[in-house]
Amino acid sequence: MELANSIANMSMAMSAAKFQQDLGLTMMKKTMEASVDMMNGVLNMADSVPHFAGENGSILDVRA
């Protein structure tokens, strides 16, 4: 009976480890998606800045 308990305990531990790994990967994926969305917003904001004719740049006033 001790062997059966040992196998059951190992199975539970492996299942818990897989769950933790899957959770970590999901969290990392969501964080990366949020970062991409934020950077797209920054790029869209930078593209919407008015450009001055005959000038090489533009003025972007950002305040937090």
C-alpha cells in the first residue's frame, strides 16, 4: 500500500508542478500582450504628432 501512496503523491506533485508552469506561462503571455498594446498606443500617439513643413522633426509634449 505504501508504493501506491508514493505513486499517488508523485502524481499529485507532478500535476501541481505542471499547473504552476502553465500558470506562469499564461501570466507571462498576458504581460507580453499588455506590453505590446501599450507600445502600440505610444507609437500611435507619436505618429499623431503634427509635423512642421520643412523641418526634420516635431514637438511632442508628454506629461505624466
